[in-house]
Amino acid sequence: ALVPSAPLNLAVREINPRSITLKWDSPAEPNGIVLGYTIMYTMEGESDAQEVSTSNTTGQISELRAYTEYSIQVAARTGIGQGDKSEVLEVTTTIASEYDDML
């Protein structure tokens, strides 16, 4: 059995100092019923990826470091397993203001 092809058109919806909201399109070839998606992200200088699961074609990664670059990919999941990863999206969080640090 085949796993899903890569999700398409991974893009940013919103960037904050501590979080990034993403959107993407479902795979052209799901090869089954897509149960959800896994967002994988790696902070610059790190080798270990963090993962977040989401049930639809949007998601947010949070507790990030301000003004830092992250490499982000997404993959679909079916009953067979995780599919191919999307292209890598490089996103830099925004600079935190003093106000943000007070929250």
C-alpha cells in the first residue's frame, strides 16, 4: 500500500514572535483517507525536529523563540502511515517587543 503524496502549497498565514500559523493543501494523491497532518519544525542551529499534529489543513506551532528562523514541513497521515513531506518552508519569527515580554 502507498502512503500519501506530499501536501501542497505550504504557506504562512500569520507570524508572531512566539508562534507561526500555517496553511497547506491536501495531497494530490492521498492513497487512502487522510486522518490528519503532522507539522515538523526545526529551529536554526538545531538538528532535532519538533512535531505537532493537526486534523485539518491548518495548524500552529508555538512556544517559539522570537526573531529566529525555523524550517517547517508538513506530511499527511493515513491508516498506513505518514506520507511524503512537503517542501521546506523557511520562516523567521518576528521581533518581540518589550510589551510581549510582560505577558
